[in-house]
Amino acid sequence: MLVFLLILVGALAHATWNLLLKRSAASGPVFLWLTATGGFLVVAPIAIVLVVTDPPSWPAFALLALVSGALHVGYFASLQAGYRVGDVSVVYPLARGTGPLLSVVLAIPFLDERPGPLVLAGAGAVVVGVIVIGLAGGRAHWRAVRPGVLWGLLVGLTIAAYTLWDANAVTVGALNPIVYNAGTSLAESLLLMPLALRRRATVRDLLRRYWWAVLVVAVLGSLSYILILFAMQLAPVSIVAPAREISVVFVAVAGWLLFKEPHPAQRLSGAVVVVAGVAVLAASR
């Protein structure tokens, strides 16, 4: 029950900051730098206390955090690009469906997981549900949604990559999720800093116009992923990765109500399938 409570709260926080990212006009690498830096500053005080009481192996920690930071930069950049050309209720579900599908499949050889039939059935239902949401409208709608679909699939690849990498860090590497999240956010900030330094005027403008979006995305982004990292320490990736896609239900409803995006009936029916898949995963525990 604790695992699914962590996943549910994390998914709600994740959906909220994604909707905010879509709704605000703030985007681009400078915005990513601001939110990564903000996320680090939010988590750093707690992380410092944890590091003092139980320091990690610094060379291994630095490598894990740096690679994770690079993967997350790729994820956020792809997500922003997708939101610029596609509906949130297309890009988000396809990304969240492709990611866990690959995570479940690749967790078998890379993390030596052995998901049972019930887990595979639940994961399959989640993936089917998010694809139904993402491809609502059929062929007639394909030309309009194709750019969003392609970006959604690319985002899904980055999700699978960082999910497996980070799961290994907090399970095999036994890193504290709060400390690891702080390190990953710091790596993201450092990787993007040269670009931010060259665009100081843009930094000032975004802080003036969208300081609230930076703050909310920084806080909810860190909170959502820390909760998922803790869940990964308690349950296999083959359960956590699909179950966290309950967030697509929130996004499907919000895409209909907030952004007036088309085909709400098909997208909400896909959301029902996602919920059913998550229920099967919960029953498998």
C-alpha cells in the first residue's frame, strides 16, 4: 500500500507540473536551467544533512548523478519540444506509455527482474490505455497529431533510459533518493549553465514573468521524482514504472477541461484502461 501511495502522490505532482509547463509560455533551455537550479536549492538543505550523516562513495555518486542529469536534460528538452507542436493529451500519454513499456522489458536483462503474468498483464493494460489516449481520432486525425506522436515516442525513450539508470542507482547503488535527486538536479544545472550565462537577459525576463512557474515546476518536479525513487527501493521497476502512469488520467481530463483538446470520450476511455492496469499491478503486490 505504501508503494502505491508514493506512486499516486508522485503521479499527481508530475501531472500538475507538466500541465503548468504546457499552459505557461515559458520554455526553452533557460527555463530548464532555472527549474533544475531551483530543484537543487529546494532539496539541498535536506540532502546536505543526509550526506553528513551517511556520505556516499563520491566517485560512483558523481558518475551516476552526471549521467542521470544528462538523460533528464534530454528528457525535458524533448518534452518541451513536443509541447510546442502537439497536444498535451497526445505527447504526455505516448511518452508515459512508451517509457514504462521499455522499462519493463529492459528491466529483465539489465536489473534481473522476473515479473509474473499478473504484472505483465497490468503493465500491458497501462500501455494500451495510454496509446488509446494518445492516438484518439484515428487516421483522420493523424496528420495533425503526427509531430506530437513522434516527439512523444522520443520522450518515451529518454524516460526508459533514466528510469533504468536511476533505479540501478537507488537499488544496486543504495543511494538515498533525496541525495541522489539533489545530485541529479545539480548536474542538470551545471550542464545547462554555460547556455544560461550567455543568455542573462532571458534569465532575468523569465524570472520576472514566470517566477511562479519556475518555483512550482522546481518543487513538484523534485517531489514527484523523489517519491518515485523511494517507490523503486520498495518494489521492482516492472511495477513502479507502469503504475506511475496513473498520471495520464489526470492529464487526459485536464487536456479536455483546461485546453479543450479534441476526442475526450476516447481519451477518457483510455484513461479507464490505465486505471484498470494500475489496479492489476496493485493486486500483484
